[in-house]
Amino acid sequence: MRIHERLKNMMDTGDKERDKGLVTPDGIERFDDISYGEHGVWNLLDVYRPKNTHLQKLPVIFSVHGGGWIYGDKEVYQHYCMELAGHGFTVVNFNYRLSPDIVYPEHLTDVNKAMHWVSENISKYGGDISKLCMIGDSAGAQMAAMYACALTNPICRERLSLDVPEVKLKAIALNCGVYDINDGMRRIDESEPPEEREELIRCILSENYDEAEIELGRPANFVTSDFPAAYIMSSNGDFLRYQQHLMTDALKKNNVPFEYHEYGRENEMLWHVFHCNIRSEAAKICNRAECDFFKTHTQEEV
């Protein structure tokens, strides 16, 4: 079994155990399996919002799931996204195509198509596109950051060949992110031999990847002063904690307002993407803080 298949199986087993027994909360209304593109199941999205809010236009959270560009879908992230919706948001949770069927940055083509759908349709689901926020974790944080750069930096937009919609992000939350694909994916499981980790990079980027492809996996290099206000989060047990400074340094250099939070205490080890385990108290605290951050930047009362 190839390394990307082993990692997919490992993540799938862990996520199923984490979410066992969870159901849609009574207070959440959901709209499932809406098509936003031509790639069948890989271009479907869900929208979640609190019930009994039909007369309100709520701020929007556009969620980009993680999974190392090789794993994940909206089913894995549904409970986490409904948790966010419960804080008073219309939340978009979508599938995108994965490697090795495609190579990075084609994943961002699907992100862009989903955002076009949001810009044109989210008002029908009670979302206020003028109060748009974005969230992502792990590989999803990298893609969210890169897409935010595409929205705010014409050089990035041209490099990615994206025709982006006319939307403006009010804020972004980047959780346990990987901000250098080449380096980060070599550390995802250091028990694997170097040749296996090289195979993983080639699975995500391309068989004959070059420095230009590696550069497009480093969103910090495309940050400008127009990047949205950011909440950057990691934890004491996150294997990607060492990469967070790549984004925070770039935000600081460009005078972008941001907060950096590291969760976990000496007697509490919190692992990579701990915030997706919505049963845990630490996840509740983190997710509430990020929703409050979004409310502040969409001028909603906290």
C-alpha cells in the first residue's frame, strides 16, 4: 500500500472514531449535496445555519477542510461546521477533488468554483456575502491562506490562473496550518523512510515538480497589506507548530492585524487539529474564540 493510501486510512479511522454517535443538532438547519461544479460528488457542498433565523442575513463562514490534499470531504467536517453554525453563522462546507487524481494547485480551482457559487447564491440560504469569513485547518489552512492571497494579490491570482469572484474577506482563521508543502509533508510521519515521503510530495505536487510549484505552496510569500484580519492557531502537540511563524511573520511584515494563539497546557497535550473534536472542552473554547473573532470583524455583537 502506498504512503498516501496508508495516511488516508489512518485519518479515516481516527475521524470516524472521533465523531461516532454525533448527529445533526436540533437547532441546525442544513441543505445538503448542492452542486457547484461539473465534477460530480467532488463538487458538492452543504450549507448549515441556525433554525428560526429566516428573517436574518447571517455572516458567512466558508470552510476549507484539511486532509493533506489527499483525504477528506464534507461528511468528515459536517459536525465541526455545524458547531460553527450554532454560533450564529451561515456555514459552507464543500468537497473538492483530491490528489493523486489532481495535483496542487488544481485543488484551488475547486475552492474558487465553490466561492463563485457562494457569491451568487448564499443570500438564498440566509447568508450575507458582505460579511464573509474563511476558515481552514492543516492543508485546508494552506489553501484558505493561498486563496485569500489570490483575492488580495493580483500576482498570486495570475500565478494560480484564477478568475476570482468580486468578494472581500472580512476575516480568516487558519488552524494548525502547513505553510510550506514541501517541508511540511516530509514531516507528517517521520517514521516513514525518506523515499516514501518523497513519493508523497510527488503525489501532491507532480511527478516532476519544480521550485515554481513549491513556491505556490508557500502562501506567506504572497501576503500583502490587503490580506484579511487573521486568527492563527496551533497547539502544543501539533506537529506543524514550527511552521506557524511563516504566516505570522508575513502578516507582521505587511501590517495585517492578526492574533496568534497556541492551545494546550503543561498537563494537557493537544494534538494536530484538536479543534475538530467538538466533544472536547478545548475545541469548544477555540471554536468559540474564532467565531467571536469573526463577529468582531463583521461588526456583529459578540
